[in-house]
Amino acid sequence: MADYQNLEERLNSFLRLQTYPVGVKLVKSEREFPERVRRPKAMNMRLATCQGISLARRNGWIVGFTADDIACLPSSILYGFLKVNRVEDLVEAMEAMGYRESREGYVEMASTLKTLTPGEYKGVYFAPLRRMDKDPDVVLIYCNPAQVTRLIQAANYKSGIVESELLGLA
């Protein structure tokens, strides 16, 4: 496992981040959550996964989610916690959240989404990078345009062109 505390310190030395970089770890069982994980359902609530990410990046918490913790139906579908049998089911879930202006926009959005295999994972947790107890599957870094430019330049220096698709769902 990498030294994530050192990596976080290096990121901060180059970027001066305002919040913690966040590690994302997908788990096949709730038993894989770290010991000090905070769960929305334990607080008698449901949260959107983006709220859990914010708690990790701003407060330094480790926040874990299963389908029982998530208030955002599209996120549950994207993580594969819930299975949809038709694209129309995803369209209806996103429509209820008010993500797009028109029905056609929802159909376009739903048809391009890549979801994880339903049932493959049972949960996900978010933690400040320095508090990760396992190698993260993804690292999230919230930054301003100048910081993004530095990250892209660093990636280009090592490996060439950086490609991205942006959607705004957690």
C-alpha cells in the first residue's frame, strides 16, 4: 500500500488544496468498512453520496454507504447497488432529481452512463487520503481551474494526453 499521507502532503505542496483529497473504496461487504466509519443510517438519515464526499473532504470523516444509506437513487444505480432493467428506470430516477431540462435530455444522459455491475459491490466509503486503510479505487481532488491545470500538466508530462468525460453525479 502506498504512503497516502506523504502523497497528500506532496499534493498540498504543489496545489495548496483547500480540502482533503478523498480516497474512494468500493467494498463487497459492509464488513470491509474501516472501524471508524460513519454511516448515515446509524444517524437515522440518508444522504446523497456527494454529501458523504463533502464530509470526508471538509471534516476529515470516513463515511460509508450501502443502498440503505443513500438518498440519491441515481447514485445507487450507478454504483450497482440497485439494478435497473430498463434505461427508462434510470431516466425516471434522474427525472425525479431534476438534473435536466427536458425528457430528451434525461434519455441522452441515461444512455451514456456507465454503471458498475449490479450486485458486484455492496458499499463504498470515502476517506481523506491520509486516512485510507486500503488502496483507494479512485482519488477525488476538489480544486480550482488553476489547480486542475497543474494536475493536467503533470499528467501530460508523464503520459501524454488527458481525456475526460464530466457529468456531475457522485
